[in-house]
Amino acid sequence: MNVIKKFSLSILITLFLSVSANADKIRIGTEGAYPPWNSKDASGKLIGFEVELAWTLCRYIGQQCEIVEQDWDGMIPALIMRKFDAIMAGMSITDERKKAINFSQGYADEVASLAVMKGSNLEGMQTSEGINLTKKSGAVKKDLKTITEALAGKTVCVQTATIHQNFLESGDVGKVNVRTYKTQDEVNLDLASGRCDVALAAAVAFTDYAEKSKKPVVLVGPTFSGGAFGNGVGVGIRKDDTELLKAFNSAINKARKNGDISRIATKWFGFDASM
């Protein structure tokens, strides 16, 4: 056997062993930059609500897990290209995303909110406490009009490729000056430094940042759900992985019934965000 054939055979054996080693593992993609949903500690270890929940769900499924870090804007393409088997990254279940991938049942709610720095003239915005955009009632339309007027001429910062960006560009609050960022951390930093007049994200993303940074970040206006904001957060899975979808749905049911999701959510969010 010549050197080239030996080298080729060595590569094939390595690939085979690698695939075999990972055959019984469920690889789960997460961003690691969206606390408290998912983030990293000082040592670089992935932590957060979804990381802990992922281990719990895999235990119910009866398989080992591997958590894979992935930039948010490449999350769905990486899943489709089989870099990992499932997504748990604060990803809301929306009709647009369901065209590309399947979702498990929702495991947590992710209400969104606008945020400003204390002292902003937007602090006095008079709206309902929360609005659901699935059905645009008279009250919801009134709130959207108030928000449209409040955001006129303002720079609104948001993480790219998110439901929050989709909402700002939907026309529901008029033509908005949107500035996008790769990560939520970048949004938070520019909001605190004054480069953004206001920002939009999951409410807990702002409250978590305010608590850890001690910056005077204030939530304003209503919380948002439904419509462009989707129907809760679920596990994203490839269209052809129907058995894995069933396994996650069964695991979520067990985790919910046993109180695991409520317990883990309360630990990371400070309240029960389970669905």
C-alpha cells in the first residue's frame, strides 16, 4: 500500500470513528451571548436557562448532549448543514422560521420590551402594560400609534436577524431608524453609551444587563407578544428529523409535568417563564 492510500485510509478511519463517537449524542446549538437565556461564565463555559434545560431534556430523552456555540445570524443555516441537531437559543416560534425548520412545542415565553436609559423623555410613554399582536384590537392599535409617535426621529437599536428587528421593519410602528448589531451585548453597550435612543429585545435581556452592569436601564411602553414576536420559544429541528422532534416534545412534557422548566426558569429569570 503506497503512502497516499495509507493516508486516505487513515482519514476515512478517523472520520468513521468521529461519526460513531457522536452517533448517540444530541448536538444542540446555542449562541452563548443572550443572557439569561444562554451565555458564558468568566471561564468561557456555556451557562444559562437553555443550557441547563438542554441537559435536563437530554436526560429525559436518554441520550448524551453536546452544546455547540454558534453565532446567532448563522444559527438556522448551521442546523440545516448538520453542524448540530437542534437549536436552543432563545429562538421564538414564528411562521417565517417554520418554512425552513420545525419547532417543538414552546418551553418558555419571551415577551419583548423597549428599553431606554433613565432620564429619557420616553419614560413617560402612556400605553397598556402588555399588547398581543395576534389580534390587533382597538386598544392595540391605539398603543401602536403612541409608540409610532414616540419613536419618530429616534435611533432604535436591535440585534440583527431577530423577531425584534422584524417588528421594527414591519410598518406597525411606522418608518423607524433601525441600527442593527451582531449580538445583544453590543446593543446593551451602545444603549448605555448613548449611541441608541432606545433599544428593543426580550425584556429579561435588559433586566439581566441592568442588574449585572448596574447601569440605569429602564423598560418603557408595553411588553410585546404574538404576531411578529411568535408563539413562545421552542427547540428548532430539521424538517426530516421527525423522531428527534417527537423525543423533544415528549421530554418537554415530562420536564413541565415534573416542574423542571418552572424551577430552571425561576432560577435564571427570577420568575416562572415556562409555557
